[in-house]
Amino acid sequence: MDQVKVKLWTNQYIMIVILSLVIFAAFYMITAGFPIFVSTISDNPAIAGTMTTTLMVASLVTRFFASVMIQKVNMKLLLIIFHLYFIGTIGLTFLSDSIGFLIFIRALQGIGFCMLTNLVFTISSNIVPKSRLGEGLVFFAMSTSIGTTIGPLIAIAYLANYSFKSMMVVTLGLMIFALVCSFFTKNTGKLEKKRPQPTNKEPFYKYMFDRRVLLPSILVAFNYMAIAGTVNFVGAFGKEINLGGSISQFFIAQGISMVFVRSISGKIFDRFGHRILIIPGAISGAIGLTLLGLSTSMWMVLVSGVLFGIAFAILQPIIQAWALTLVPPEKKATANSMLLIFMDSGMAIGSLGLGFLAKMVGYGMTLTYSAVFMVIILILYLIGSKK
């Protein structure tokens, strides 16, 4: 019973939750804003999707080196350095509007995003007490998901009335605030110094890969393929069905649903496990995306937002918590790294593939077809989790 009462909401935990919320909000403002901006200077959805794919590919490549760097360098110092780096990449967007230059900036931002997310995920994993792993990771994931939700919401609503450049000034302010917060974090690397020793003698690929986490990683990848559709194309879909910037209310409905479900899902996981959550989560996500793509009115958009919000609340954090229970403590960094690599891969593949699909069938049908990713998650989970 004493273990259950271990304090979760320490000053450091609160700080990393705030920090991750601001980072993800700023990042997804840019991620959702770029396709909208690019669609005004190029009438090709594939190019808009390429912006996100470029970022995720750069992030994916960096992931293979990020974990090693984090083990060797002071985490707080790295956090400050890459905040400054990301702020610099935002500044570069004011220099030119050429497609080639913007793609180059997105590649640079992918490197920064990789390092920042690796750092906040690792710091949070070190801070959360083992006896409250599910609850701690779900609340941390709630901060990243709220950021992922309100970022596109703000971007779509903002760009319906103001310019892309002024929106970048807003994101610049958010990242400066995050930089200030990073000065108040503590380096948690010391907690991990004893853990890598058993794996130091292993080949590099074994440090980066553990087959026990392969199924959860694949499920996370398909989840982010579905998320790529909503992040990149909901704004353009609003124009397609004459709802304009008001379609951003999809993210409000998603966020409210997500916060409610997240408030209880962590405790459910700690008590009953993952199966009772992942199955209904995938089903709700499939129905939500199907309804979103078929929407012709705001009430349909809002209902789809609630349904997809349930999936959004459950799948990523519960799969992550499940993955961490499959490996010993010294392999937590490996598990987190694999999950992040597959997240980036899913977002990159989803953005590019759905961008080409949107060019052929339109944004609405693209969002409907993306429900297939949720069906695949359900099938793979039902088959693979039995083992």
C-alpha cells in the first residue's frame, strides 16, 4: 500500500509536464500551419504532406544517435541547447518562402524535435515512480497530447484570419517560454548511469532494438499514420466542405474527450492492464475517422472529434506503458527509443502517403480511408497480444 502513495506530482514532474505541453503545442502549430501555408503558394496536397514527411524523416535518422548522446551528455544542458537550436530554425522561416528552403527548414526542425522529445520522454521516465508508472506516463502523455491537439486548433483558427508569419512569431514566443522552463529542470542522467552498464558490451543494434517491444512499436506507428491525416489535412478538409476555420472545433472536441479519458485510463491500466483499453480505443478511432471523412455538418465533425479523442487518449500512452512492462529496467531507454522511432516513421509515412491519396480522392475520403489504420491496430493487437 505504501508504494501506491509514492508522490507523483513533484515540482520536477510538474515542470516537465508544462514543458512538454508547450513544446508540442508550438511544434504542432507549425506542423498544421505549414500545409495550410503551402497550399496557398502551391495547389498540390502532396507537397504539403512532404513538409511533414521531411521533418519526420530527419527526426527518424536523428533518433538512432539521440539516445547515445543523451547517455553521455548532461540532459539539462542538452535541453537548453536544443531549445535554442529550435528557436533558431523558427527564425529562419522569415527569410524565404521558396518551397525548397521551407523543406530544408523542416529537416532542421526534425533534428531539433527529435532531441527535445527524446529528452522530455527520458526525463519523465526517470521521474515517474515505478508503482505509478501507468498513471504517471498517462498524465505526461496527456500534456503532449493536449499540445498535439491545441497546436493544430490554434493554427487553423489563427490562419483563417491572420498571416503565417505572424503565427510563427507566436510559436517563437512559446518556445522562448519553454526555454525559460528548461532552466528549472534538473539533470536526471545521474539516475541512469548505473543502468546502461549491462548493455554496454552488446552490439549497437541491440542497444537500439528489443524484439519484445516490436509489436507495441508497430501499433504506435499505425496510430501515428492515422494522426498524420488529422494534423495535416483537417484544415484543408474544412475548406472542402465549406466550414472554413470553424472545423478547428474538431480539435476542441478531441481535446475535451481526451482529457476526460486520460484522467481515468492510467489508473485502469495499473489495475486491470492494457487489453481492456486498447480494443475499445481502436474501435472508437476507426468509427471517428470514418465519420470525420463523411462529415457535411459541424455536429458530425464534433462527434467524430469525441470518438477520435478516445482513441487519441488511449492508444499511445497505454501502448507505451505496456511496452515498458515488457522489458527490464535497464532496457527502458531502448523501449522508449524504439517507440519514438516508430512514431516518427508512422507520421512520415502517413503524411506522405495520405498527401498523395488526397490529391486523387480528396481530403474527406482520405480521412475516411485512414480509419483502416485503426482496424489494422485492432487486428494486430488481437493476434499478437495473445503471445
